[in-house]
Amino acid sequence: MTRLVVISNRVSIPEPGKPQAGGLAVAITGALNEYGGMWFGWDGKVSQSATSRPNTVQHDNITYATLPLSKEDYDDYYLGFSNEVVWPVFHFNLGAMDFRLNYAKAYQRVNERFASSLSTLLEGGELIWVHDYHLLPLGKELRGQGVTDPIGFFLHIPFPSYDLLRALPGYRELLDDLLHYDLLGFQTDNDLHAFRQAVIETFDAVVFGDTIECNGKQVRTGVYPVGIDADELADEAERSCANEQARQLKQDLGERDLIIGADRLDYSKGLVQRFNAFEALLTHFKHRRQQTMFMQIASPSRSAIPEYDELRRQLEEMAGHINGTYADLDWVPVHYLNKTYPREALIGLFRSARVGLVTPLRDGMNLVCKEFVAAQDPDDPGVLVLSELAGAANELSGALLVNPYDVHAIASAIEQALNMPQEERRERYQQMIGMLRRNSLLEWRRRFMEHLSQQKGDAKG
């Protein structure tokens, strides 16, 4: 079988006795175990100076090849261009974009270094799979190193509309970078349409079927929604019922209803609007006071970026304000937890919740909402309130879909969810769990790899 090479910004190296970081890492490891091969990228460490000599570790039939980033590259490539330029533009938040020339130069420099370092490890005759917005130029750089094998790219975040994209300085170069791949994968039809429109408007590209022809290049495109292993999570959720933490939570809740959100601390997740929506629920649906508890878990994220630190402070103030206004001696309405919890703990919390509140302002897919659904008791499931601007909304029609900017609509959806009859909750759950099983993580991986294998890998001009 053809050897697989995966490249991502961060590499998840297995540690004995420690579960992998997330479902995506499990999927990538599964593909590498199936094909045999290598996972290449940043090791998460920051060194004094840049290096192009990778450190390699062997686990089973997978080689993990990693590089550190210099302090300058961490600041300018990772925090700078990737997360203060590309991330906000692709998430419709132009006000948060902070473009600087040194950021753009670092982004190009690190991609060049990754390509140069990786090319020394390639054996030829491989399939190469590049992941996400940190590495848009990597395919072009690998072509420059003489690599002619099939190279696929998958974008995990949304692709912006053409008008938004044009606000990003150097967008033409980034679009051209993507045309050097053999296969481009997107989360949703909207993302694929936005990319096609951008290359048509920018380069007069021609689209026929799933192929784009532009400047003498042909690129195959496709939609591959990232999924989860629904059955594994369902089993894990059932086991969690016996967990001491879950039993304690059930005891603490008593007859009260739990509304839960679990996100990375990021302005794209709509957390400010979500807190306002819960306050609106307590204000306009007074019978929910004393009867409802909102738990928001917000894992720390990119605290070196000022906007993220400010968001953390703002949410702490909002939680304090709501609790100060509505709490009583035996009831605290908001539990805000700015820490990271292991997946098994989250799954147990999801199982206990009556409402899963997932309201990003924009999201490529969002796997938390899928995990919430999978964690539910099929006989007495909770209800998912989901942003219509999350990629997952295209699949989960059994959720209550809301505009994440409309605070009162979110509050009304929560009230509807808490009032929903059991039979309707079961019907909605069955629709969603069936979809999750069809669009599983394994199916996502299988389809992308099948289509990448079909590419000839002709050198891109």
C-alpha cells in the first residue's frame, strides 16, 4: 500500500498511558496506521533559533517528525499571520485582523522551512496530506522542492466569501498557493462555492464538475465534512453514568435543568452573545430562575493574543454580573470554568445536560455539537441548540437552529428546548445520530484518501 505523509501545524505524538488530544488526531493516526507513514509538523516547543533538522520518533509503523519554532516564528507565523490575519478573515471578523509585513514574511518563511525539511524525508511514490490554514503555501513549496507525488489539502475552518477574502493583503498569492495541490477538501458546500467563486473572480478559472482549471493547472475539489465516532462516544457516555463525578453532578442538580457549553476560548465561538442569551432567559422567562443552571467550559486559548485575554476578562465579568443579579443562597445560575477538561469528563457532563448550547458566530464544522448528540441517552435525550453559521448545521437538522447574533432568539430556543416533549426529543435525536453514523470520522478519512489516491500527482507548474 502507498505510504502516507501527513503534515499539520501541530503533531500529536502518543504518550504511554495518555489518550490522544482529540478525535482528529485519532483519525489521522488511524490513517497512518493503515497506510504506514509519517506525521510531520511543529512539536509545540519554542527554541532560541530556527532549525531545519527534524527530530524523529518511531511508534509502531508511524514516524513522527517534528521541528520546534523559533520565538520570532512563533510570534509572527503562528500567533501573527495564522491567528491574527488568516483566522479572523476566514471567520468573518475583519475587525480582529492585524496584518503586518513581518507576519506575512514569517508565514512564508516557516512554510518554506517545513517544505525543505520534509523533502529530505520523502522517499517518493507517497500520498501527501496537508492540513489547515497554517500551511496554505506548503504544496507550492513542496513542488518547488521537486515533489511530484499527489498532494491533498484539507481546510478545517470556513472559507470566506470573495469580498471578505479581498480584505486580506496578499490574498491572490494565497489563492495561487492552493492551486498547486491535486485535491482540495472543504467542510461544506458553501466553503467550496466560496473558493470556486474566488478563483473565478481572481484568475478567470473554469469549473467543470469537481475540477477547477486555472493557469494551466487542474485541481480536484470536494466536500468532506469531518465527523466523530458516534458509537464509541455513545458507549463512553453510557459508562460515564457510573462515574463518581457524574453522580455528584446529578445530585447537585437535583430537579434543576443543566444547559451546557464547551468551547475553546475564542471570539468566533459567540460566548459573549451566549452569556447575554442566558441572562435574557432569566429576565424574560422568570420561571427558569432557581430551575436552571448554565455551565460554560472555556478551554484557555492563545492567551498571548490581547483579544483572547480580553475575552476571558469579559466573560468573567459577565458571569459575575449574572450571578450577582440572580443568584440565591441555594442557587448559582452560571458556572464559568476557564480550564481544560479531558474528553471523558465532558462526555459525562453532556449526558447530564438537558440543553447543549453551541452558538459559534462562524465555524468550519464544530465537533462539540456532534459529541453532545452522541452522548445523549436515546430514551431521554437532551436538545441541541445550534448556530446556523456552524458547518455542522448542514447535517444536524434535528437541532434547534439559531442566528448566533440574535440573543433573544437563542433565549427563546433554550426555552423551547426545555419545554420539548420527550417524543419530539427522541425523533430529533434519531435524525442526528443517524447522520453522525453515516458521516463518521472514518468515512471522512476514507473518502479523502480514496480521492487523493486517484490523483496522478503531475508536477504543478
